[in-house]
Amino acid sequence: MRDLRICFVGDSYVNGTGDERCLGWIGRLCERRFTRDFQLSFYDLGIRGETISQVRARWRRDCEARFPEGADNRVVLQFGINDIGNITGTGRQVEEDASVEEAEAFVREVADAYPTLWVGLPPANEACSPMHPSEGLEVSFFQKDAEALNARFKTLAETLDVPYFDLQTPLLANRDYMASLTRGDRMHCDGTGYAMIANLIDNWPAWNAWFEDQ
């Protein structure tokens, strides 16, 4: 029987932070793929607030601890939203050029080791900015920064020949998704928003191909 192991590596959107059902998009996505025909194990390796460099620093040990020899081991990445966060008093967490440079090294590392998919960063939650995720911390997110980074990530993915799913375009055009950003914890989308993300990725040919590859 096929032993499929998938590590979802990234930040709070991988974690599903703000979802009242505690499923996020990865739980909903993998639920649809449950079958007795093979074993599917998925691992939530999303940590809230992490920038790309922080995600990169831990990905290998986190994945290797969950990937046994002989299994069909794969990785899905999503990161970047925290890079564009502007902290009051200090500015943007990671400048655009630095994010892209780090992403190139990071994605190359992962793709050299395992079959890899890359999900783009979601739209910025401008409606609820500035946010106060913890005491003494105020952070704002701007859509122009999210769009610029997404465009460069998309181009980079083509260069690296790694499938990339652009979330920005369909979600920005979806009024229900944008409204979901103002509910829940008012920092992330609520469960309806995560369900929309899962619906989009579930129809992605690159994701579907993983389940046709028996």
C-alpha cells in the first residue's frame, strides 16, 4: 500500500490560525483525499509569525523527523505574508529583494530533496490593519506589497520549475473571501476563507497529479 506523507511547511496560514473549526486549508484539503486505497499522513508545520528565513531554518529537521525511509515523502510550501508585515516603529520585516533571494535558496533546497509544490501568499488583510497580535506589537499589511512579492515568487517558481499556485488573483476577486478577513480573529481569514483556499487548491492540476501518481 502506498504510504504518502506530506509536510505542509510555512506560517500561520498553513497552520490555519483563526479558523473556528481548527482545520485550516490543509485539513480540509486532505480530508477530500482520504481513501482506504493508500495511507495519507499530513503534517501541519505552520508556525505563526514566521518570516521566510525562520521557516527555512527549520524545514529540514521538521520534515526529516516525519519522513521515514521508503515512504512517498512530499512537501507543500507557503510563506511570505509575514515578510511584508510593517511593524510600527521598525518598518517592514523583510525587504522584497531579500525575500526573493531567500526564497530562491529555500525552494531549491526543498525541491532538490523532495517533490515540492509552492502555494503563494494570500492577500494582505488591509481591512484590519494595524493589528496587535501580541502586547506591544503593532503590525500593518499592505496589498501592494503582497501583490509585488507574489509576482516575483511566481516568476521565480517558473525559473526553478516548481509548480506555483497564485492565490492572489482569485481571492482578491472574491468578495466573500475578502469579507472573511474581517471576521474571526481579525488577522486571518475565518473558516469560510480557508474553505475557499482549499477549494482552489483541490482543483489545481499539480496537486491532483500527486494522487494520480500511484
